[in-house]
Amino acid sequence: MGNYDYLIVGAGLFGAVFAHEAALKGKKVKVIEKRDHIAGNIYTREEEGIQVHQYGAHIFHTSEKEIWDYVNQFAEFNRYTNSPVANYKGEIYNLPFNMNTFNKLWGVVTPAEAQAKIDEQRAVLNGKTPENLEEQAISLVGTDIYEKLIKDYTEKQWGKPTTELPAFIIRRLPVRLTYDNNYFNDTYQGIPIGGYTQIVEKMLDHENIDVEINVDFFANKEQYLKEFPKIVFTGMIDEFFDYKLGELEYRSLRFENETLDMENYQGNAVVNYTDADTPYTRIIEHKHFEFGNQEKTIITKEHSKTWEKGDEPYYPVNNDRNNRLYQSYKKLAEAHKNVIFGGRLGHYRYYDMHQVIAAALQCVRSEIK
Ligand code: FAD
Ligand code: UDP
């Protein structure tokens, strides 16, 4: 077993940050990854001179200078600012919900007029504190935006009625009374020039780290548990325990890629289709993340689906039922002193990249003094 201090299961961002920091502190680390490449869901690959985000659009954003400086060690970032647009039956609206959206929808010009319109529409809630995504959305932006830009998109994305989804999901999106189409409020934002894979490659490029791809932990779980003093597990926490308390819910995705013989297909990196009839949630045109002017373009239609065994579990579904079940798994995990659970699947949390880096740094710092 080569006298390793740690076995890291999963070469995604959490596993890579942990491995990198542990290696810098002199620990010997083995990383196993069941896919045929490193970098997990932030994996990008080059095709037609374009960096393709294989597992969906990834835009790095954070307000923490420490995290921004940390990630900038591994790549140079461009000035990309995410400004997706919504296509509702051919009508185009700016996102996130801001004065451009309100002006197009209602013809209002001033923030006071927009606020009055929102207040008038949210009156249907009679002052009730929002308890689910539908109520939260109406409370933030009123019924018109909820009907055209939120309800059907959300039900396609999550496969559940908005009344059965937690309110926090819609609070991810800023609502602004300014003419500002920046999807994020964070201080720092950008796309690594040349893609994300290089970041994980550089993190794992250390003499103390060995990486093996195409290796599934569950093919040899008991042996790994016996032979490695410590394991960092970034896969699904319920799978680790053989689903013995029941299955957590995940959302999976299906990506449909097309290479088109044209320079510019949709004029934006991300277009959301917010109606119920379009089967996909969004179309990504990858070249626009890096302001590309290649002769061809590559687009990806993102379809959301119920996770079944064998699918990639892209999103945890953090409703009350699943959060309670996760807490029970977490108790089991705490009894496994030699296994550290981490990342989006190990913590069953809707983490963005900056949050994964912060969680991994905190974890490795408390683990290795
Ligand atoms: P993962 O990337 O899932 O890595 C876990 C790894 O473990 C995987 O490679 C997996 O194959 C491997 N693994 C699992 N089980 C086993 C096993 N049994 N044996 C061996 N290996 C195993 N974040 C942002 O900040 N900005 C964005 O714009 C953004 N957009 C996103 C869009 C989509 C569609 C999705 C799904 C996520 C997005 N994210 C975004 C979130 C981001 O992808 C995650 O925060 C981050 O990739 C999580 O890293 P991780 O290491 O926790 O998980
Ligand atoms: N959302 C929506 N309409 C949109 C974009 C987002 O209703 O055009 C809602 C939807 O419920 C989604 C949530 O806002 O799940 C969070 O959106 P985000 O873009 O952060 O989702 P992600 O990129 O993580 O899939």
C-alpha cells in the first residue's frame, strides 16, 4: 500500500484541495477516481479550440479574498461576468431579476415603480412568511415573474412542484432594483483561461500524490478501510453506508452536445428556457465563456432527470426529508473515526466551487496541524 497516510476517494475539487494541502505538509496521498478523468464536475476539455464544460456551465465566484487568491495560484482567470438570459416562449428577459427584467416585463422605468409593482403582486401572500419556493419567489419578485421565469424552469430542474421545494434555492439568485445583469453579488468572478481541468491537474501534481483513475472505491471497500489509516470520501454518503437508512434523493442531468458550423449560435454563454414545453432547462454555448471567435461553435442542451442508481448525482435535493436523513447518516459517519466525508456528495450540500474549496481547506487544516 506504499505507506500512504491518506486514501482520497474522488478527484473532484474537494479531494484535490485536500490532497494538495496534505502533500504540502509532507503526507503521502493516494487518490482514486471512478471516472476516466480527474476534476469531477468541474472537468473541461478542449474541442475545436473551445473549452467545453463537460458537466454544465461553471463560473467561479467568491467574496473571500483568501479563496480567490488560492484558486488563482492554479490558473489565470478572465473577466467573464455571468449574465444569463431567459427565453420564455421567444420573449427574452435579463437575469437575475433586475431593472432590465422589470422594464421589459412591466414597462416600469424607476426602482420605485418596480417596487410598487412587486408589492402589489406579493399581496396575494397576505404577509405570510414564505415556507416554500413558490411563496419565496412570489414574495421576492411577484406573480408575473414567478409564472414566466421561475415556476416551470424550477419544476423542470427539480422534478417537483415549487410548493414542495425549499425556499433557499431561489434565494441563490439576486433581486436588484438596479440595471445590473451580473448573476452574482460576489466581489471576484471569472473563468480560468484554458479551462478548469488544469487547476486540478496542478493541485495533484506533487511527488507525494499518486492518482489512479477508473477505480471505484466500492469494488474494494473493505480492503481500503483495512489498509489505509485514513480515508477522505467525496462520493455519496448514503452509498458509503450501503443505503442502510434509506436513499437520499439526487437530481441527475443529461447533456446533449452539438458542434455547429457557425460562429455564434445564441450570442450568450447561457440561455435558460423557462417554459414547460421546452424539454431542456438551458443551452450553454461554451466559447462565450472565453470570448472565443473560432469558426465553429459547441452547444450543450441540459436536461434534468430523476437520479437512478448508475446516474451521476449532480445535485443533492435539500428538502426537509432528505436533510433529516442526511443527519442520520452523518451520525453514522461520526462513528467512523478513520473516514472523513467531504464535498457536495459527502456533505450532501448544494455547494458552489468556492464553498468546496473553503470546506476542504478548513477540513485539512483541522486534520493536519
Ligand atoms: P465532485 O466534482 O462531484 O467530485 C467527486 C468525485 O468523486 C467525482 O469525480 C466522482 O466521480 C468521484 N467518486 C464518487 N464516488 C466514487 C467512488 N465510489 N469511487 C471513486 N470515485 C468516486 N459551482 C460554482 O461555483 N459555479 C458554477 O457556475 C457551478 N455550476 C454548476 C453547474 C452544474 C450543472 C453542477 C452540477 C454544479 C455546478 N457547480 C458550480 C458546483 C460545482 O460543480 C461543485 O461545487 C464542485 O464541483 C463539487 O466538488 P466535489 O469535489 O465536492 O464533487
Ligand atoms: N431559477 C429559475 N429560473 C431561472 C434560473 C433559476 O427559476 O431562469 C431558479 C431555479 O429554481 C434554480 C434556482 O433558481 O434551481 C437556482 O438557480 P441557479 O442558476 O443558481 O442554479 P444552478 O446553476 O445551480 O443549477
